[in-house]
Amino acid sequence: MDLSAINPILLIAALMSAATPILLAATGELVAERAGVLNLGVEGMMIVGAICGFAIAVETGSPVVGFIAAAIGGAILSLLFAFLTQVTLANQVASGLALTLFGLGLSALLGQGYVGIKPPRMPDVNFGFLADIPVIGPILLSHDPILYFGIGLVAAVWATLKFTRAGLVLRAVGENHDAAHALGYKVVRIRTLAIMFGGACAGMGGAYISLIRVPQWTEGMTAGVGWIALALVVFASWKPWRVLLGAYLFGGITQLQLNLQGAGVAIPVEYLAMSPYVITIVVLVILSADKSAAPGSLGRTFHASS
């Protein structure tokens, strides 16, 4: 066992990358849930985004186009959930679980011809001489553009929900859809847009795994990240910045356990592999003291006739 082999600067830089997929997915789900929609299909949308982004990036040679395709793929799949829950008024929990199973099967089918292929690499953002600053450069200024996009997305969602009319309307629909409908707001339209936004974010999160985090296609490679994203939204009390904290906590523990495995720590690999999930949930449960933060209409079906 050689713990000195673990470089803390590289560890922190790596945890930011490890946190990005879950951050993107959880941010999108937060918007959907603030609109009153509980979408348990995040895992399915992520894995479909992973194969869509991977396939298009390989075919076009552009990872940027791949990420755009992943967002579109996730949004299109989320439309199926929106149709089931907002038009046919199907149960949100059952529809979300079905969406995850459908996404896993669809991605396995679409990805059959892409096993063993390396995707084009997305270059890091060029900060010039700033990237050479000790400590700060390697940690903050040596990443791909999607990582910075994820952080910016959290800030944009926070600002939109807190300071804009669109955010106020979204929160109103999530708190009491009947009252929002009585005021003239198009509840179904607003929720559908929120669901599509969540799907697009989940798709990009999946593509981050297949194009940057683990640049290859493997069936089921999201490995439960979508479920962790769902848990983070709840445990973060539906607050964007706490979602960021939770994602970085999960990413940090994930990266640490990989480093500990590499250092030869005398702990069974299975315990190390499960530690990010266990520790993240325990810590966030402790932090989430505000149990009344859930949107009032979360998971409830909206009947336009009401």
C-alpha cells in the first residue's frame, strides 16, 4: 500500500470530471421536479444520450455534434414520458421506470456496432498561461468545455428559478398546478418543456460518460448514475447549489476509491466500489434537514378539467 502515490491536486481535478455526468442529469431532473414532475426515467435517458452522442461523434468526427445529438436524443425520449404522464395521465412512477427499461434496451440495440471503437477526443479549454498557475491551473483550468458548461448550467438554473418570471411560473406550477391553471398558465405545456429540458441534460450527462469520462461504448455504462442523480435532487432539497455540492461529493468519493484501489489499500474492491453510493447518501441525508422543500404538486397528475 502506497498512499503517497495519490496526488491530491490531480485527485481534486479528477473529481470534477467524475461529478459532471451526475451534475448535468441532476440539474435537469431538478427543473422537472420543480415543475411538479417526478421522472424516474433519468437512467434510461442518460444511457440513450450516451449511445446517441457516441454514435454521432464517431460518425461525424465531432464530439460537439455528439453532445448536441445526445441532448436531442434525451429530449426526444423524454417526450414519450411527457406523452404518457401529461396527455394520457399515466402514473409518473410506473412511466418513469418503464422509460428506464426502454432506454436500456434501446441503447443496447443501437450500440451493437460501436463496441470497441474509440470516439474523437474533445480538447480541453485553452486558458493559455493561466493553466500553468500552480495548484489553481491543474485543478480549475485544465478541463473540457462540458465541465464548465455544467457549472454554468447550475448557476443559470438557480438564477432563472430565483429571479425570473419564467422561474416563478415554473415554481408555481410545481407548488399548486390547479392554482396555476386557474391563473391561466398552460400547465401541461410548462411541464412538458421542463421534462424535455431534463431529458436533454440527462442525455448530455450520458454522453459525457461515453465520450469523455470513459471514452468508449459499453452496454449499461451509466451504471446507476441516473438513480444517484434522482437521489441527489431530493437530498439537496431541490436547491441547485446543493445539487452541485452533492455531485462533487459523489465524484470525489468515486475518484478516491479508484485511487485507493490503485494504491493497493487492503480493503475488498467491492466495498470500495459501493462506498461512493453509501457515503453520498448518508451525508446528504444528514445535510437535508428541510423536509418541507418538496414542490407541493410533485408526482401528482394534473387534470385539465379540474
